[in-house]
Amino acid sequence: MSSAAARDGTVADPARAGGVSPRAARHLPWVTPGLRVGLFGGSFNPAHGAHRAASLLAMRRLGLDRVWWLVTPGNPLKDNRALPPLEERVAVARAVARHPRIDVTGFEATLGVRYSYDTMAYLVRRLPTVRFVWIMGADNLARFDRWQRWRAIADLMPIAVVDRMGNSLAATASVAARALAPYRIDESDAKVLADLDPPAWVFLHGLKSPMSSTGIRAARGVASGGLGRGLRQTS
């Protein structure tokens, strides 16, 4: 484990995570045609071990070549006054990820977009030969119907939902899960998800970490600011 990383998978001291220049933080990761890439978005405030575990689970179960952590510059539905700078969150996330096939980027800051749909649509247009899969936690599926253009998101790329402690029943019984039920594939077929035309999604069991960015901030005495980004809270 990195010397900057704490035992719980968080970074104990952001200053020890190493600096990241604004240009480097906003760099779009390298990719080649035909790669299978998972997109894992959120504020990563802070990044922690469950983010990494979910990414590795998705990488293995979906047969992904890479996973990109998309660190958002800010959340229009959160109080961002206490949000650390993008460069700091990217640096911390890279120290936590510490994996050659996990790329951490804050490139959304260069797009000037507010919602997940806009980022996804941009990537699909710019990299049409890459097979993207959107990765999100079961807590986000439970409120997916509150995201901007959530049905259009489901039409843009396949979705993998990673189980989280205490969220399974609420997630699978949610408005979005019921609406998208005809497009859910069996977990045993997860490795073909990236090859399917959307809408298509899978629910991945096997990860039951209670860790969350909200809990870590609360333990540190840092105020959190409500729900997620567009609505996105992949934390």
C-alpha cells in the first residue's frame, strides 16, 4: 500500500499523495479502439478502498481492459464550498487506486458539463470504437430515476451496478430497476455486457463494503453537502 494511504483505503494526508498539475489532472486517459473501459464517476471526496474494490470486481467480472475514475469538478446539487480542489482529489484518488489499469482523471473540468449524461455522450461521440460500461453502486441505482436524463443514460451505454451493504433490496425494487428490468442480464453473463447494445445492465454481487465517502467525511468532522452529481453520488 502507498505510504500515503491509510489502513482503511483512504489517504491519510492529501499532501503526501503527491501533487498533480491542473493539466495532468484534466488529461483524458489513453485508449485504443476496441478496448473495454468501465467509467466510474463521482466526486471522490475522498477516494477510498471500496472504490478500488468495486473497480477491481467490475474489471474481473465484466472482462474490462481498464477502469476510468471520472473525478467531477463539482456537483450542482451539492454544497461545494467544502469540496477540496480537483487536483487534490485526483492526487488522492491516484494514490488509493494504485493499479496499472485504473486511470484517474478530472477531464470533465475541461468540458464545462454539469451532468453524467453529458460526459457519457461526449465520450461515445469522441471514442465510438471503445466499448464503454457505466459502473455505479447499488445506492445510486436506488435513486437513478432522479438523475438528469437517466433513461437516455441507459440508452447510451451498458450499466454495471455493484452491490453495496444495505442497498440491494432498495436498488432492485427502485423505479429505475423496475423500468429497466427487461434489459437486465443474468449475472453469469456479465462478461458479455460490454459487447451488448444498450440498454443493457447487470447487478454484480460480491462486494459488501460498508465504507463510503460520506462516512469518512463525517468521521473526519467534514460537512457533506447532500446528494450526488446530476444526481451522481458514486462514493
